[in-house]
Amino acid sequence: MRALFAAVVLAAAPAAASDWAVVPAQSSLAFAPTWNGKAVEGKFPKFTAQIRFDPAKLADARVEAVIDLSAATTADKTVNGSLPGPDWFDVKKNPTARFVSTSITQVKPGQYLAKGTLTLRGVAVPVSLPFTLAINGNTAVMTGQTMLDRRSFKIGMDSDADGAWVAFPVPIKVRITATRKP
């Protein structure tokens, strides 16, 4: 009788959303500011993320990502030299950026919207990230993109406040491959 009661209680209890581990070699976080009229492709090769996600339990979904700003790189040496400096990422004072989701909602099957706060250079700004997600067994692939305004984070405001060299909007592209944790 006790075993039956325990089985009924466990079956009735809601299962927790799944936790996922990022596969770094199959994941990317990219940015592409327009500098002197040309897009400069860049990437953040070092980041971590704690992901809890189950499409059937979106109320429990949560993402927290930490990005190592000192590892940011582009194909342009001039841009690379400027990025860590106090007017741009200011990595001595703020070595990381952090995104914490506040909600994740389904837009339609396979398409979602993550809302949260991105803290960069000590400035916290609400951000929305539309993304697609495909889950195949214990592997998930997420792709998304959004646009950030560098002025919101006070990036480049001393050297290029009017956007003459670097445009204000900065496209961000995310691709995450993750495996379900046991």
C-alpha cells in the first residue's frame, strides 16, 4: 500500500524542467558592429550558461549566461585593440557581461522569446531574444538573434558619441548546442 501511495504521489508531482549543458565546440556567440560602413564580424569565444528548459514547463525555464569580454575578438586589429579599453568593454572594471532571463514564452511551435536583463559595463538593460529551438532526444540546438544599441550600455561614448565610426545598433547572433544533463 505504501509503495502504491508513493508511486501515485510521484506520478502526480510535476517533473522539474530539464537542465542542459552547453557544448562549447558547437556553440557560438557573435556580434557584428558596423565600423566605417562595413560590418566587422566578432565573437565571444568564452562564455558559460546555466540552462533550465522544458517546452512543456516554460514557467520553470531559466537561462543565465556569463560572457568573458576580455576574450572578444574580430578580424580587425584596430577594433581588437579598442574593445578591452575603458571606452568600449572596459574589461578591467567589468570583465564579464551577464544575461539572466526573466521569462521564456513560446511564440509558435519551435519558436520562443526569451526576455531578460543583460548587464554589460555595469549597466543593466532589458533585452528580448527571439530564438528557434530543435530538441532531438538529449540534444538541443538553439539559434537566435537580436539587436543591441551600444548607447544603452554607454559603449564608445567618449570616442564616438555620434556614431560616425561605429553604428549604434549592434547585431548579436547566438547558436547554442546543449545536451540534457542526467
